[in-house]
Amino acid sequence: MKTETNNLSNANMARRAFLRYAGASTAVAGIVAMQACSKDNSAYEDVGGGDSATIDVGSGDPGILNYAYALEQLEAAFYIQVVNSFSADFTTEEKLLLTDIRDHEVAHREFFKAALGSGAIKGLTPDFSKIDFSSRTSVLATAKAFEDLGVTAYDGVASKIQNNDYLVIAGKIVSVEARHAAVISNLITPGSFVDSDQVDSNGLNITMGPTKVVATANLFLKTKISAKSFNF
């Protein structure tokens, strides 16, 4: 019953957070219209069956949004499990920070799901068997990996986004993801929020292409994703 209550609370919170994206309504309408007008949705069909299927996110702007949606699904699922089973070695402040991050990630996930409408890829099944949720060290190391992956992934495809409205949304979301990455890094090692593994000597964030991002994300997914339709 407690888990069901938590899930319902998460869903209600996500819907409220989604409404706060009202300033992006033009972009949402554009995505929905694009999907309604599309006659070829093959890019969003499963390849294979069951949890072992590989799902290609598609091409163009909708494909990039589905790519982001896949990553947000992974992050949201991770933080929901973290918050639902905090280990004893987390401080009260750390629990509050991780709960805030969960709320952001769920809001991002719900935003992309609603915006993409019928063009959204299906819900992905995570595989967190390699994560020890009873260990603060394991949880924070995974959180860092996911947050760093998210920031480098958004930065790696931003130049390929054609619609300026979508680019603005992506910029707003990746800004929040970067805040998460800095907080998590500092929880692990105080003062490490701009370490060279993420920020180069010019003060610019490191980027990562879809091939490497997908390979990393798939380590934590039963339902595998592909970005082969990107062609870049």
C-alpha cells in the first residue's frame, strides 16, 4: 500500500510539474501536430519482443526528443527507487536533495511523454541489478554517472535540433540536469562540481555522441534503445 501511495504521489506531482511548463505550450502543440500528420511511425516500433526488444528512438526532432525521453525515464526510475528505499547512511539534507532531484526527473519524463503523444516510445524497463541501493557510495556513484550522462547527451545533440522551441526546452532541461550533476559530484567529493571529467580547460561541458550514450544507458535497461536512425 505504501508503494502504491508513493507512486500515486509521484504521478500527481509530475502532472503538476508538467503544467508549470506552460511557457513551452507552443512547442508541445508543434510536436503533437507533427505526430498527428506523420504517416510513417515505423521509427517508433519495437524491434523484437518483450523486455529484450530494442527500440529505435527515430529521426529528426521527434527522434531527439524520444532520445531525451528514454534517458529521463531511466533517471526517474532510478531516483524513485532511491527515495523509496533510502539507506541509513544518507543525511537528512541529502535525502531532501535527492527527493528534489527525483521530482525534477519525474517532471521531465512526464513532459516528454505528454509532448510526444502517440509518437512517444513505450515505457522502458530498467535493470538496476548492478546497483546496491543499500549503499550511499553505490547510489551516489550511479547518480553521478546518470547525471553526467544526461548533460553530455543533451549537449551532444543540441546542434541537431531544428525547431527553436524544442531547442529552448532542451536548454532549460539540461540546465537543471547540470545543477543535479554538480550537487551529486559535491556530495561525493566536496568542491568537485567542475572536475575535468566533465568540464574542459575552456570552461565548456564535455559532450558525448548518441552511440556512446546509448551504450551506457543500455547497461541499465532491460528494454534496449537504439539511435541508429539519427544518422549523425
